[in-house]
Amino acid sequence: METPDNEVLLRAVAAVADAIYVIDQDGRATFANPAALAILGYDEKEILGRPSHETIHYRRPDGSPYPKDECPLVRPLFSGETVRGDQDAFIRKDGSLIPIAYSSAPVTLTDGKGAVVAFHDISERMRLGEVEASRARISRAADHVRRIIERDLHDGAQQQFITIALELEHIRSVIGINPETAERLLEHAQKDLLDAIEQLRRLAHGIYPAVLSERGLVAALRSLARQAMTMVHVKADDIGRLPPDTEMTAYFIVAEAVTNVVKHAQADHVEIALARTPRVLRLTVMDDGVGGATFGAGTGLQGLRDRADAVGGRLSLESPIGGPTVISLELPMHGEPGRS
């Protein structure tokens, strides 16, 4: 069998879908096919001859430094083994990290040992994994809320209605004997009934505010702003009615964000801004508090991102120490708008 010449071999490698990256015995890049260049953001002249580790692999996925002597990409140069990684990250030209899966295998080059690295972008796979994890957390949170509602109904409103039913039964037994007593008991039962209805109204308001379904997102957020324990300003174009799921998701994310501000941010002012395109709702919540908020600090922000992820949205956070804190949200709009 005739061995293909280098030109034919390089054309064949360049055409494969996976990214291919070759390093020489000194750990410098000697070849990168178009798929590799596209993922890494370089052109060929910029990357060839550069030290591989110091160019694309000097930080770990968590952002911490990655010592060269621990780099698995160059290990085949010394050990002769093939190394695989199911979840790692390379560094693009612009400094951003891109999640990848790879294999690095030893290869004999013209001037000595080398390694060929085959890799592919796993951003979408990780995104899907994050969405599944978000949905699982939301499911657990929903079960928790359902148990709270069941408890509140059982221990609160349900007991009140049972008491009222017993009061009415007593009134029926005395109405023919002592009408004055029956009338007094009836007034008391009526008051208890109104109290029970008010408790149910407050509970239902926490589940889905009537103003949201009747008048839309902007009206619901302005109502929320009036009730907040800090100054809240709503800045919105005339966005009209949105699909119910979009309105509900946006409302509860903002409501929780404002609650977090009151609890943690020591802020004097919150601004909520909304705008829409035909397909996307964009929303920001900015406060002038102390800053330093993170998704992992136990402030409930992970739950906001989970809720956005579950409907295909994106939520980001900027919160330098000293503030301001800005939560940015994009939600896709699917379905028919609610009624005005």
C-alpha cells in the first residue's frame, strides 16, 4: 500500500469535523486544522510556533492557574500514553474559556516526538446538563412550596372554614329559640368568613397575583414596587401583553430579586427596566447596594437562574464589591399574549 504524501495527509486532516492540533517535542504548535482555528479564535499564522500550554491551556475550567508540569496535553511527549479528558477547557484568543472534550496521543514527527490533540466544543452538551440540573432544582423547590401551601391551607384557611361551619350549625340550632343570640352569632360568623376569605386571597396573591393576569407584567411590577420595603422604580416602554408563561417567569424573578435586595444589599434604590423585541423580553434589576453578590452565596440567586434556564432564558449577574449589582435577564416569548 502506497503511503500518502504530506500534502494529501494534511488536506485529509484539515477536512475532518473534529478539531486537530499538533504539538512538537518542545510543546509548540506545528499544525491546526480549520476546525481547531475556529474554536480557538486564531488564524494559522498567529498560533503556529507558539507554546501550546501557555497559549490555550494555562487556566483550569474554574479559572485557577494550570501548572505546565500537570498539563495532560503534553504528557504523551514523555510517557507515550494517550490521554483523554471528557470535560476540560481551552482558552480562546480573546481570553474566554471554552469547554472541550479531547484526546492527546503520541505521534512521530519528522524531527522527533510529538502529540496530536483531537478536541471538540461541548458547550451545548454542558448547557443541556445545566438546564436539566436547573429543572431538577426547580422541581424540588416546587415540591417544597406545594407542601408549604398545603400546610397553610390545612392549618389556616381550612381550619377557619371548619370553625365557621360549626358556628353556622350552632346558629341553626338556636335561631328558633333565641333569635337575638342567633343574630349575634351570625354577625360573628360573617366576620370569621371575611377573615378566611382574606387569608385565602393573600395566599393566592403569593401564588399568582391577580394584577398580573388581569393587567399584565408592567402593572404587576409597579404594584410590587409600591409594596416594596425600599424605593423601587419601574422603567418600561409600552411592551403590551406578553405570553402568560413569560409574564409569570419575569414577575417571579423580579419579585425574588427585589426580596434579595431588601434582605442582603443594604440598598436605597432599585431600578427595574424592561424592553422587548418580537421574540425576546429583556429585563434588568439594578440596585445601589453593597455588591459582592454571587450565585453561590446562599442569597437565592441560583434559583433565579434556574427559573430562567427552565424556559430557555438566560440570567447573568454583575456585582462588584461596593456595587452596583445588575441582574440581566433575557426570556424568549412563546405562545399567544395574555389579554389586556
